[in-house]
Amino acid sequence: PAVSVRNSVKLQSSKAVSISNELDLRGLTVEEALERVDKYLDDALLAGLSRCRIIHGKGTGALRSAVRARLENHPQVKAFHFGGPGEGGDGVTVAELG
């Protein structure tokens, strides 16, 4: 008897990714926040965003420091700065992607 072998390949269709230009991390631990930042940056880049706002709040500064360190070492982050007046000041980091 002949043996039939079937190979199946799953192809993922490319869908347009819809994503907000803002990520709110307030209330999270540093570990949770960094996981979300990594995923968010991947999604933002796939969606073609060139700029995003990451809200870390003012608090103790732990989230702000961790987020900015992560952005500094991310190959797709061209630059980042604190939000300006009306953008959240030093409770927000604005990142330029590309």
C-alpha cells in the first residue's frame, strides 16, 4: 500500500495593524511596563508610526528611568524626549521611531 504524506503550511495574512500612538504604563511594575514597551514598540513599528507617547507618570521616577533606558538601547528608536507643555511634561516620554 502506498503511503500518502501531506505537508501543511500555515501562512499568516498580513493585516493592517491599528495601534494607538500612546501607551499608558501608570500603575504597572517596572517589569510589566518593560514587557509592554517592547511589544508596543514592535507593534508601533509594524503599523508605521513615526512617533509615539509613552506615559509613565511622575511618581518615584522608577518607570521613567526604566523606560528611557529601554528606549536608549532600542535599535529602532531614533530619539526621545520628555513631553512638552500640554503633552504631559516629564510624566511622558515622546519617542521618534524609524
